[in-house]
Amino acid sequence: MKRILLGIVLLFITVIFILGYLLHDRKIWFVYPNKNIYAVEGLDVSHHQGIIDWKNIDEKYQFVFVKATEGDTFIDKRFNENAQNIRDTNRILGVYHFFHFNYGGIEQADNFINTVGNIIDLPPVVDFEFSGNSNNFDKDKITDELKKCINRLEEHYKHKVIIYTTRDAYKQIIKGNFDNPLWYRSIIFPIGKNIKNIVFWQYHNSARIQGINTKVDLNVFKGNMIELKMLIMNNH
């Protein structure tokens, strides 16, 4: 009996060790989108990914969101390089701005417009999340400045802005205040049916793929390639 119990304990420890290794090495992940619903795969990148060998990126990644700006003056140092390479490899290009709580919404929108111009395919994205921002903020003021930022971008690009958001940011700010299409981050749990307007889903934040030497985020589009191309703006 003792041998059986010892064997069970050792088996349990071995299974836990293997699962821990696979999770740590990103061999397995928490959630995987239903490909019948989320049929198109993509990436999002910034200067954190360093120099990317775009010609060796798997062709299954058909769209890429690249970071352009942050706050009222910051410009991602690899924005132009990444954007041009994405276009050169015939991928659909999306561009995002990280919204800072410490700056005015109009100034942040202008930073994006002056940096990005009309190079993008997809409507502009505002990345709105608490990570990277101050924990002390006035909810009403932040909501108002975000509205100013989005209104300025929509006035310029003549398209509805896409909002990137996390679970907490959605619950506290976005829900009930904005009806924009969403790029939603959920890397542990599947997306609930009660969250409306989801167009893109970021489901992985630590993937390893050929052509990129660092971890990278994985995303999917809710729809097929024809539906994704319908989002492309005809402004360049």
C-alpha cells in the first residue's frame, strides 16, 4: 500500500513538473480561440520585439498591429521600420496609440495623427488600460479625455476608432461609455458572451515564433479574411 501511495505521489509531482515546464516555456497555453469564429490570425509588436525578420514570419499571421505613439510626444522608435516591413510583406497593417492618463486626449490624438498619417490599413486603435498608468486617477476626467482623443481621431480618419482594452479597464471605463469596436485582451479565460463589439482578441502574450527573438502577443480576428478586408480604410 505504501508503494502504491508513493507511486501516486511521484506521478503527481512528475505531472505538475511537466505542466509547469510546458507553461513556463509556452509550449501550452490557457485559451485557444475557436477557428470557426476567429478565423484570421495576427500579431501585435512594438520596439520591445527588437529587429524583426518579417520575411521569416509565418504567412498565417495575416494582420499586425504595431505601436506608433504614447502620450503627447512619445514615438515608438521602430514604428516606421515595422510599418513599412508589414506592408512590404503584404500583411494588413493596424496601428495603435497607448493612452496616457497624464496627458490631454486631443494632444495624444494629434501625436498619433502627426506620426502615422495615412499609412495604416485598419482604423486607428487607442490602447486603453491601467497597466503602465497611474493608479490615482479621476474616473470622470479620464473618461472625458479618452472621448476627446477618440473624437479627434474619428474626425480625422472618418472611421470608428477601435479600443484595445483589458477586463478591468472595460468594466470600469469602457462599458456604458463607449460603443466602439473592441480589441479585447483575455489571456487566461475565454471571452464571455456578454461583452459586445469584440472584433479582435488578444489571447496570448508570451508566444515564441520564428522571425522574432522575443516573446510576442498573438491575436485573432472575429470573422474571415473577407470580413477583415472590409475594415480596411481606403485612404492611401
